[in-house]
Amino acid sequence: MKNIPWLLLLVTLAGCSSATQSSSSTADRPSSDGGGSSGGKPRIALIMKSLANEFFATMADGAKAHQSAHAEQYDLIVNGIKDERDVTRQVALVDEMVASGVDALVIAPADSKALIPVLRRARQSGVVVINIDNQLDAKQLETERLRIPFVGPDNRVGAKLVGDYLAAKLSPGDEVAILEGLQTSENGRLRKEGFEDAMKAAGMRIVDSQSAQWEMSKANTLASSMLAEHPEIKAILAANDSMALGAMAAAKSVGRERDLSIVGFDNIAAVKDAIRAGRILATADQHGDQLAVFGIEAALRALADKDSVPADIQTPIDLVTAETLGQ
């Protein structure tokens, strides 16, 4: 497998996913023992959720820019699944990348538990694995005695920042609702808890909380139902910006685009525009353009010193409001 022509490697990688892109310039496939490419550079695979989501597209662009600036240090393969819920496809991508002989995987798992078995196999194959964005389930990792470092923000803290800002605009006893992410994702669970922390501390009444599975259209439907069932709702807290945009559309459809407070999480461009326009109150910036870069840099350090066990790294997260945007 060491001297497969570059053209064949391109064909192999192109079959990984319709969303797969490559920044690799390696002439030959690396050896399966983690020895890197024929040019001596390691190959790193970045495996994300849906590249149709602006947040992950931004993450991919940041990773590609970093690789271009450090092309002498490593080669990069960027992968994404079509649907953030397509766990089966993401599992297959991990297997495919390990079979292709990459030296490291940097992954934003679609599910906090379901990816652990395939990542265990990757580690057993000698591949360095770094977890970004959505943290793998700590209890399951401990049960399986598997150490995979997490590089990412504290989602609960970030959600509480957003929730605290919202609470300052409301009055104790006001009714609010939560649009949750996937309930099998650790970041979705933590964001919900952060919202709950802020609302309970401020004396708000959480009258509804349901999963819109990160999707704008589902959030639109759920938010419409919430507003119909609880017309006194003063705010909707969405666990990502796509769902915040869905809630914004629902509010507009019932004439509440000016008196319903909506917050999100991720700081995508459309939400920044909505904040400037006064349609969304706040979001959290976890610096998506750098999140994969933080993971890649951790992977490079681990590859340079394979005797060390990489530590978890907490990355920055900031509140984004009209004030911080200069409005």
C-alpha cells in the first residue's frame, strides 16, 4: 500500500463522501504504521458534521487556510457528512480514513457515544485521534479505558453566557422555551443545561423544551407550535444558530418578530446580520474558523511525541450581541 499512485489515491478519497474535499499534496499514501507520507509529512484527516452547515464550512475553511500556511508540516484531508444525523456515514468515513493510512484523525462526532467503537479501532491501528466540537461521552470512554483528548469550548458555560444576557432583558416569572440540539450529542446536552442554569437563576419559567435536531426547518415548525400553545412566551433559546433562524421565521409568521427575544449559538453570518437588525438578541462565538485548527495543532504535537498523552484543551468562547458587533 506504500506506492499507490496519486491518481488512485484521489479516486479513493473522492469516494469517501460527496462532501469530501482534500487539501493533501502528498505524492504517495503513507505507510500503515503511521510513518507519514513519502515526503515525510504526516497526513491528518478532519472529519466533521454536515458541510452544508455554515459553521462547519467555516471550520473547514479555517483548517485549509492553516494547512496552506504550514504546507511543509502536514497534509490535510477534509471530510463532512451530508446530514448531521448520519452517524452511520460518519463511522464509515473514519474506517475509510484509517484504511487509507492517515496518521491522525481530528473529528467532530455526530454522536457522542456511537463513534466511540470506531475511534477505538482507529487508536488500536496507531492513529492519533483528537475530538473537537462535540465531546465524546466521558463515562463510556472511561468504561472502555479509552483516552481521546477533547479540544473545544465549554458549551455549558457558553450557553449560560447567552442565557444570562437574555435574562437581563426579561423579568422574573417570564415564560421561555428551549430548542434543543440532538439529544445524543454532548454539546447539545450541555447547551441545554447552560440555558437552564441561566433561566432558573433568573427566575424564568421554562414552559417547553424540545429537540429540533439542529435543523432550521424543524425549529421553525416546533417554534410555531410552542408560540401557539404558549402565547405568553417571551423568549426562545436555540442551541445552535440554524435553529435560531428557524425560530426567527416562526416569530415573523405570527407577527412577533419584534417582541420575541431569540438567542442562538455558533455566530454564523446570517445570525450576526439578524442581531444587527434586531431580530435575534445574542449568540455565542466558539471561533469556528479556529476550532479545527486547535485540534490539528494538538494532533501535530501528539504525532511529534507519541510517548505523551495529549491533555484536554479548553478553547475560547465569547458572547456576541449588538454591542459587541458595534451597533
